[in-house]
Amino acid sequence: MRIIKKIFKNSRSPEDGIFFDKLEKILGFKPNNLEHYKKAFTHRSMNKVDEEGNTVNYERLEFLGDAMLGSVIAAHLFNKVPRGDEGYLTKMRSKIVSREHLNELGKDFNLIQFVESKVSPKHFGENVHGNIFEAFIGAIYLDKGFSYCEKFIHKKIIKPYVDIDRLEGKVISYKSLLIEWCQKEKKSFHYEVYDDNGTGNLKHFGVKLHIDGKVVAKARATSKKKAEEIASKRGYFVFQSQIDMK
Amino acid sequence: MRIIKKIFKNSRSPEDGIFFDKLEKILGFKPNNLEHYKKAFTHRSMNKVDEEGNTVNYERLEFLGDAMLGSVIAAHLFNKVPRGDEGYLTKMRSKIVSREHLNELGKDFNLIQFVESKVSPKHFGENVHGNIFEAFIGAIYLDKGFSYCEKFIHKKIIKPYVDIDRLEGKVISYKSLLIEWCQKEKKSFHYEVYDDNGTGNLKHFGVKLHIDGKVVAKARATSKKKAEEIASKRGYFVFQSQIDMK
């Protein structure tokens, strides 16, 4: 079995091998069929068609991914917030799958690095990030089925990004929450930018949160402010039991 | 194992036993947990709450079922119509899950028979049929998971009700198509109403289509016209290879 797998792996072109490895890192599992993902990153400007003459680009997959994302988020909210009525659930889902939020996710995964296009990514507009993110979800569904798609959305989107308290407006900023607690408890703290790379749309920041001289949380995001907020949220959960007792 | 099952079955109340049997007939499989389905048929006028004080009625399940239906229909259209772009897929899905269509489905399954309410079903309004139909889909998802929910939607909704040619407006009426073919081929035909029961909103018609003295198709629907059209469609597919050659 191992040998057969090796032969298959070797039969991949070097470009596909690199694509496979990068995908696996983002997905957290091995993709089966790279073609679905290639489609998810094909811009309409490539004017690709398949053997039957059907247009090949990421727009159809966007439709599919949007639907899968919608149903997984719906089920999550349904289970997570038993007190929320239909109106509440609808509103919360809209916030989670807002164009703005999807664009952020697409950027954070840096999916644009994979896009094949005849026009420069500069001309794509901001929404391309969210669009290819949706198409990517659609590709996962086609490649591995609903339950993988659901697992991916839970592990890579809901867990790190979906914070119901924040969406409800109960917690405006974890950073201020944490700073307040540190000051009250006389703990020293500071945020350290340890990574700052990429240019323009693809800029990325890595931030470490130190409390009493120890690194308690790290986060990466597309702005320093966002990375600090995410690190603060992670730090908050480290100390939650102590903070909530105050 | 058989004995254990029997004990469990016997531990059900007589009312639950009837409910279970009726549900099984509609679902095409055995439900696991009747509570989900009971919730799907609980009207807000019952003012039910659970142990935690959360409101219990079908409205939350509507939200969940709508999402599941949306994603299953999306995947079906995506696979079925490879030539359709994002705009086409979105439009077709809206037609399939239109309020009007969902109301028809709810009526055809006669789900309203299960509804628990303190107000008379007369005061529910037309949309109650579609709403409890969505809630029912939500209950299936909770009870049996996505793949059962998907199978149910394929078997009970897509296969008998979703006709892409008709939705595209290519075929206006299978009845006229079939009559035209019968006349051309000098075949005798007639539609026989063999079942006509229920009252008001719950009226049901059964129609048999006879061609050359043989019953070639049967259908049941909420109006005679609809039942004839569905029977004609089924008849059309029986003779499709002969009809298409003309």
C-alpha cells in the first residue's frame, strides 16, 4: 500500500507536489483530487472550458461553498445558542458569513497565492478574497464530502474566528478586558510583534502576548491591531477562570 | 438485540407508537428520537419551554431545515447542471425553495395533521405548510445527520418534484406533451380520478393515467390538475425514448 501511494505521489508533477503540500497544510488533511482545488483558484479571465465546453472558473464553486458554509454555521449556532430564536440565528449567521468577514478569512489563509488569472490580482477588488474562500469550501465538499467540509469549517473557522459573545456585542475588545485585569492584578504585560511580512493586500503580522514575562498567547492576522485582539482573546481564555471570578 | 428493541418499542406510549409509524411512512426510515419531530410540530401558541427555560416550538428548526435544504439543493444543481453559471444556479435554487413550492410540499406530506397548537389551524395562514416542512427537514438533520437528511431530500423532494426542464420553462406541461404524442401515435388515453379525500386545505386527489387501456402512471397531489400533470410526467418518462425519437 505504501509503495502504491509512493508511486502515485511520484506521478504528480513537481508543481502539483508543491500545490498538494501547501493545500495539506491549510486543510489539515490530504486532498484527494487536486482538480477541484485548481478550479477553485481559476479566475474567469483564464477563459478555461472543459471537454464538454462548460466554463471552468471558481464562480460555480462559490455558490456551492456559500451553501455549505451556510448550513454548517446554521447547525453550529442552532446547537450553541439554544436560547436564540429564528431571528437571532439568522442575524448571527449573516454576521459570520458577511462579505467583510469572508474577505478576512480568505486573506488570512492567503488563498490568493494560488489564483490563476490573466489580469493582475491588483484589479480583482477586495471581494476576491471572500469569493475564493467560498470556492475553496466548495472544492473541499466536492473532494471529501460534507463531513470533512464540516470538520474543516469547525476547526479552521468556527473555533479560531467565531466568537458569539463578541458577535452579540457583549465583549467589545478582549484586549481592553485583559489589560484591565492585568492592571487590577498588578501583572506586567506587553505585546511583541515578532513577524511582519508580505506587502500590500498580503501583509501579515505575528504578535506575542507576554504576561509577567511569559508568552501566554500568539496570533497572526492581517493587521497588528487584529493580531493583538486575537492574542488577547487567547490570553483571556488562558486566565478565564481567574478573570471571571473578579 | 431483537428483545431489547422490542422492550424499547413497547415502552413507547400508544400515541407515540402511532406517531412513530406515521413518521416512518413519510420518512422512509425509522426515526431515532421522536422529540425532534415533536418539536418540529409544536406551534408557538403552545408556549412550551424546556428545563432551561428555552422556548420550544418549530421556529428554530425552520432556520436549520432551510439551511440544510439550501445546501442539498445547491449540491444537486451544481452536479446536475454543469453548464449553469452562479447566477443560473442561484435563480434555480430560489425557484425550488420558493415559499409557494415549500407550502405545496408541506401540504402533500400532510404535515399539518401532526401540529400541536392552541389556535385552530385555520388561523395559521398558508405559509404554515412550508414552515413546518422546513422544520421537519431540520428535525431529520438533528435526528439522523446530514447524509440521511440529504437522502430524504433526494428521494422525497428532488426525484418526484424537481424538474429542471420545467423550471427552466422548456417544458410547460407534460400533459400537453403526452397528449400530443398519443394523438400522433393514435393511442387512446384518459385520466381517472381514483381517490378524492380530505377537506379544505387538506384535500388530496389520486389520478391514474391510462394509455391504450393500461395504467402507465399514478400520482397524488392537492389538486386534480397537479395530480394529472405529475402522472403525465411519470408517463412521459415511461415512453421517453419513443417520444424523443419523434
